[in-house]
Amino acid sequence: MKYQRIVLKLSGEALMGSQHYGIDPQRLKQYADEVIEAFYAGAQLAIVIGGGNIFRGLQGLQQGMDRVQGDYMGMLATTINSLALQSTLQKADMKVSLLSGLYIDRIAESMSGSKAVELLEQRHIVIISGGTGNPFFTTDSAAALRAVEIQADAILKGTRVDGIYSADPEKDPQAVKYTHLSFEQAYNEKLKVMDLTAFTLCSENNMPIIVFDMNKKGNLLKVIQGEAIGTTVSH
């Protein structure tokens, strides 16, 4: 297994499936099955989910809302998604622990790197909600921070696209897919791998980022096992 301990970053929008809002139970079950397959193959999995299917802080700003309040609403949206995934995994008899960057002691323990590592080594799946716990940071930044904190082998960014392209493949049929990029090349070509804060944190801490199609059955396990799926960004 190439990547023993990983942070899996999922977008909130992906949980909508074919819906226009909220959580599609079928998509949630599909993702849970992928996680379970990777777990039984021996991987240690920490999962960070966005909240865009429910609320985005920047969306609130565009509607005239205070940015800080909007960002906290977005963090709570990530917590809703995290609870949904936790419940789905627990129904499959998995040991799942929910940690949070926000203090919500009724439903989650406070996030710390040492606690997350302890749980992973006890063979728990760890879901980390609440972003970084601070406004002005995205869940991409939260995923990067958590990956560095728990000394993960890589961040796996599950998307609906099978990697990073020179342009948007849904708009430009001439777009070229990359199998590997350096951090420098991705930055110089202004390829949107993650937001700049998350990208810089990964670059400075030598944390590989792998972007792959999470919606294709079996892809998560293939990436963890080192198959050439998606695009890898590394030094």
C-alpha cells in the first residue's frame, strides 16, 4: 500500500448527487462503501467534508451577510455532512469518531493531532468537521492543516473529474490531463488544485495532493494502493 495514512477531502456539493441541495442518500452510501473498502485494505482514513451543498460563507457574503458569521454557518454545514457520513458508516458497523475544529462537545470531541492519530491507530475512521475552527479559511485549508497535523502520507481530493487538466474539461474539449505536476508548475500555470492557502501549506510541508474521480467505483482503493489514477501534485 503506497499511502498508509491519508486525509480524504470530499466536497459538500458532491453529496448532492443528482439533487440541487442537501444530501443524496445514495451518494452518501456510495462514498461510505468506498471508505469501508479502503479501510479493510488496511488504510488509516481521516475525512474532511465541505459544506457547499448546504451553505458557503462566501455565499452569505454575496447576500449581504457578515463574512465571519457566514463562515461559521459554513463550518456548521460541514458538521451536518460529517454527522451524515458518520451515521452511514456506523450503520455498517464501522468504528467512527467525529472530531471538530469547532467546540461542539455534545456531538464531537475537539480536534487535536494527537487525538486523531490515537484513534486512527486504534482502527477508527476519523471524520474531522468544523473547518479549521476559524473564519476566512476554506475546507481545503482545513484538509491541508489536518493532513500536516496527523502526518498523513497524502491528501486525496475526491472530485467528479478524473484529475487536473490544463483547462476545464467540461468546457474545453482540447484540455490536456496531467498525471503529475510539481507544486511550482501548478502554481505558475495557475491551476486551481486547492485554494492558495491550502496549496502553500501542502507545498511547504511536502504533502502530496492527489486529485481523482471519487464517483468511479473502486478508485479510492486504487489511489491508496499506488495505481496511476488521477493527478499527483508533489515536489
